[in-house]
Amino acid sequence: MASSTRIQDINAQIHFLQSRKRKLEDRRKDQITTILARCGASNLPDDILAGALLEAVQAFTKNDSRIPQWQQAGLKILKPGRGKKKSIIGS
């Protein structure tokens, strides 16, 4: 009997963690969508955006010297209270 209760507890924990994971993934997708809109990237062609993101991932992996500069620019976009539709292009 105790083992069946333990299995039920583990299954409940698994279900909870799977649900939490889905919520966190959805939240991250929303954050990425917001970032794309704030910096005007949502207007770029998909192939250009994908290429730029790939370059950023590769640069991050290699600890590229551009990373601190990108972090500073990114922090300006992520500041609380900034308009979601405002673009920094041309600033």
C-alpha cells in the first residue's frame, strides 16, 4: 500500500513539474516575442532574423568580444516601463 501511495506522489510531482515547465516555456516565448517587437526585429525577413540569431548564439558560445556591447544594448530594450511598440531602430 505504501509503495502505491509513493508512486502516486511521484506521478503527481511529475505532472506538476511538466505543467510548470510548459508555463515557463510559454513565458519565455512571450518574452522573446516582446523583445522582437521592441527592437523592431519582428519586421525582418525570417531568413535574416534566423541568421542574425545564429550568429549571436555562435558569438555567445565563443565568448565573443561583442557580447558586453550587445548586453548593454539589450538592457536598454528590457528596461521596465519602456513602450512595447517603440522601436530603437534609428535612435
